Amino acid sequence: MVNILLSRRVRTLVHTLLMIVTALFLISGFGITNYQLVGPLTLGLLGKSRAFWLHSWLKWPFVIFLALHIYITMNYKIKNWLRRTKTE
């Protein structure tokens, strides 16, 4: 399983999904506090209640993708560091 998580395709997918979820999380949070501005900007698609629902729903995907991102990045950095110290 570790080899699957460290493949380039999976790393790119996790990083891209984290970026999308983060953007939606920020927009929905902004839509909760400034719903008068976000509603017209999204052509009425994101009202205050829908922004709150989306923000609440995105909590766990954000945490999961963030944890995967940290694991993948730290594992990659540690492997490179160990490889460099081994050759010296």
C-alpha cells in the first residue's frame, strides 16, 4: 500500500484534490460570513445555507487529503534525506 501512495500519479491526484477541496472550503467559508457578496458572484448558486452545508460537508475530505499530503511529502523528503546522508 505504501508503494501505491508514493507513485507519481497518486501524489499528483492527492495534491490536486487537496487544492480543489481547499478552494471550495475557503469559498464556502467566505460564503457563510459574506453571503451578500458571494451569492451574486456565484449567480445565486451559493447562498448562506448552501455555503454552510458545503463547508460542513468538506470538513472530513479536507482533513483526509491534508493528512495524505503531509504523509506523502514527509515520506518523500525523509527518503531523499536518507539517500543523501547514506552516500556521504
